[in-house]
Amino acid sequence: MDDLYTRFDAVFFEKTRLSVMTLLYRDEKVAFNTLKKRLDLTDGSLYTHLQKLIDANYVAKSREMVGTGVQTVYQLTDTGHREFREYLAFLEEMIVRSRNPGGNE
């Protein structure tokens, strides 16, 4: 059980960044302003969290035309998808263990 606390790195497992990862996993591609509104963050705070996820290769950003303007959108990389699926599997494992604490499945 010692690996429970070190299974995911600090970049991934920080509350705000985990929220970003969750939104991107669920919605696939999300605009900066949508993330900002949904997470109730300032531009600077969101940018800092996104940059850490980009530097860790969990998230990629791109620019898309919307109407007459351009917006920045973010999505999970293959690494980000894999890490998030591993996180979900970890949570599922913890749920199973909590329902069967003796280990007799």
C-alpha cells in the first residue's frame, strides 16, 4: 500500500490540474475561457497549471478559428489519456478494496 501515495506524480495529482485533466478527459477538447469559467480561475493561475501539464506531456494546446476569431483549446495527449485511465483504474481498485477490506474477492 506504500505505492498509493507515490503512484501519480505531483504534476498530475494536484487538485486544480486533476480537475483540468478530468474536464479534458470527459470533453476531449476544451477552450481556455471555458476551463477558466468552469474552474473559476484567473488567466494567470489557469495558464500556470496548463503549462505544467503541457511540460509533463499530459496536455497539448492548439489554436482554432471560431467565427471571426481564434481561440486556444487544450486536449489530453496520449500520455495524458494513459495516465488518466490509470488513475481511474486506481480509484476502481480502491473502491473494490473498500468494499472487501479482508481481501477475499
